[in-house]
Amino acid sequence: MKDEGKVSFGKSLRIRTDDGRLLIYAHLNKFHVKVGGKVKFGDKIAESGTSGHSTGPHLHFQVNINGKPVNPEPTIIEAIKRMAGETKEVISQP
């Protein structure tokens, strides 16, 4: 995991997966992990925010393979399938 990225991304995390994908989370507000640390599926890594070039709070999520951005949908679908059927703790309400 690295805390580096484009200035336009503001505060961002880059996490390298075991299969080589680079996951980029940008426009963050607060980090819950440290550079060089290890994370696993389900860990709270950060809080979304408005850092960088942003018009409001949101998360920019990007997947890179071999240094190039790819469609993040397969990665998101994989995460949803892993979560299916698992009990999760409610951490906030609107």
C-alpha cells in the first residue's frame, strides 16, 4: 500500500492485490491504514472525502492492470460475491 498519487486525486491509497491489480482509492479524507501495512478483504482502510480536484464528497475507485486503467466492474462484482451471505456490522445510518 502506498500513499501517493496524482495531485488531482487528493489524498489517495494505492493497494497492490496478490494477483497484481493496483486498486486506487482517491479523494479521501482520513486514513485507517499506514503505508507499508497489510490489509485484507473487509478492512476499513479510509474515509471518503473531498480532497484534490473535487466538487463534493465521493470516492474515486480505479483498477489498473499492467499500469493501465481497466473496467473496475469485475473487481466490484467479485467483492459483492465475497460479501454475499456474510453478516456485517452496521457502522452508520443516514
